[in-house]
Amino acid sequence: MVQAPPSTNTQTNTKTFLSLSDTKLHLEKWLQNLAEQIISGYRLNREEAITLTQIAGQEDILLLCEAADRVRKACCGNVVDLCSIINVKSGGCSENCSFCSQSAHHPGEASPVYGLKSTEEILAQAKAAEAGGAKRFCLVSQGRGIKYNSPKSTEFEQILDTVRQIIAETNIKPCCALGEVTPEQAQALAEAGVTRYNHNLEASEEFYPEIVTTHSWNDRVETVKNLKAAGIQACTGGIIGMGETWENRIDLALALRELQVESVPLNLLNPREGTPLGELPKLDPYDALKAIAIFRLILPEQIIRYAGGREAVMGELQALGLKAGINAMLIGHYLTTLGQPPETDQAMLESLGLKGGEAPIPKAFSY
């Protein structure tokens, strides 16, 4: 971990800021100072990050967002990374992820079920995503992972061929989210032209068994390591609003920092009817903003992506997320729910003085 410069006193300030922040001005100055130290190379420890979670009330949360936005501007610039996804194989999944309506353990009534889509259909949607402004296009498949495919299955080879076809016929960059992969499969993906792979941790290691029991958190971590060893960028994040504590959220962010992932999708749980989490209340949008801001302060250089649930949870406050540390968005539709039109997202970016494109990955990891 990079330490604060000798002249700073971040740790002491963090421990005592609540006693100093009885006025908005005190909190604002303290957060401005913290942002500047992070920009200069300081990295928050767990105790300091947990202290930030005690900030409450809409006005104070917006001050936290301002500090995170300052870090985003300094470390990432004003380009918002735009990508789109396609559900290439849906439903009947063997895993029991409590948030997902594609699970065979609790299938959602409105969740579609179909086998692997054809190359032609996937390619057509890739071209549509490119026309909508996306710079990346992710092929997402249900299931624990291609690691467990039958030796007779040709699905992985079909996907590799589709990736090559997308590269040949478009300028959009194909990504994949196919579950767990072996080192050999990760290398094959890299050779086909996949430069980024989505494989979320979903939650902290402690909270994970509350959400999934058919595979482990460490199974997810192993795949992320296999991908990075093959030279593929890790697009690895989680879901906020599943009943986890603020400490769980901090531990997830710190785990992502430890793994040195390049891109961090932050999904905001949009409860799906029929799933174990289907009756949970939607996340408060200001809690979502607080989580986004804290993730940015812990992960100053990573791409932090608005992902599933942003429309449902944030509503008219969506734009605030882009002023709280977000520098990437999924555009278009999600796996089993609809998103808003890409032109609506483009208009929102323009109104904030931001530009859609491809954001830079961290220059170097120093923790």
C-alpha cells in the first residue's frame, strides 16, 4: 500500500472526522483534503474506508460524492466507458445465485430460456450496439462456466468463432462472461481476441455463502487470476443491495483492489420476482450514491461501471452517479430486464459535460 506523505495525517483525521464534522464546512474541507491525498497516491485502509460509511444524510452524502468526483476527474478523466451486453444463452442455470432469475433452482416467470444463439444473431446485435455508441460488446452465458462443459460440447468453439467474426466485421471490442475458465481456456480466449472478461465476485467473501452455495467465492477468484495470467483484463465487481452490511461492501472493494482488476461493474439489485431476494426493498438511491463514492475513493484509477439496476434504483437521480465516481456504463438492455435507449444515456452524458468512449485502464497498480 502506498503510504501518505509524511506531512499528512490522514489516519488520525479519519478517526476523528466525525467529531470535527458537526458543520458542513468541516466535513467538506476534510473530504477535499482526503481526495487530494488519494490523488497524490495514498490508499485507504479498511478502518478508514469503514469510517466513511458513517457519513449520512443527503447533504453530507453529496459532499462525499463531490470528493469522489474530484478523484474520478483527476485519475480517470471525462471519458465514460460505454459497453453493451447480450445474453447468448439463457435460463436453466445449475447455480443457485439468490439474485438471479435464470437459476433452475428458482426460475423467474419472465426469464427467457433458450440455447446458444447463432453467430449471425449475435453479430447483428454487436453491430447495433456499435451504432448505439458502445465501444465494447460482451457475450454473456448462463451456467457455472465453460470449465465444466461436456468434452463433446462445441459451444466454446462456437463462441470463439463468433468473437473472431465480430472483430472481422466491426470496430467494437468483443468481451465475454462465460463463467469459470481454466488457464487453457483463458489463453484460447486471448488468442481469439478477447481483451476483457466479466466475472463478478458479487459480494465479499464473508457474505458470499448467504447468496450462493453451489460454488464458492474462491472459485470466482481463481478464474479472475486465470484470466489476468492470460493477459485478459478483469471486469469484476458485484451487486449492492442484497442485504449485505457496509463492512461487507468495503471488503468487496478491498478484494477487488487486491486482485488488481481493471473494470468494476456495480450492479444495484433490482429484485426479481420468484428469486430468494425478490421481496427485498429496493436500495435507497442515496445509499447507492454513497457506495459508489466509497468504491471510487478505494479504487481511484479503476473503471467503475454503472451496471444492472441503475434505472430501477436511481430513477431521476441517475445523473448523480456520474458525479459520484462512475466513469462507465452499460447501455442498452440487460440480461433479463430492459434498459433505457442508448440515445437517452448519450444525452445524459452530454448534459454533464462527459463524453462516451473507452476509458483508460489503471496506469499501474501500487498496492
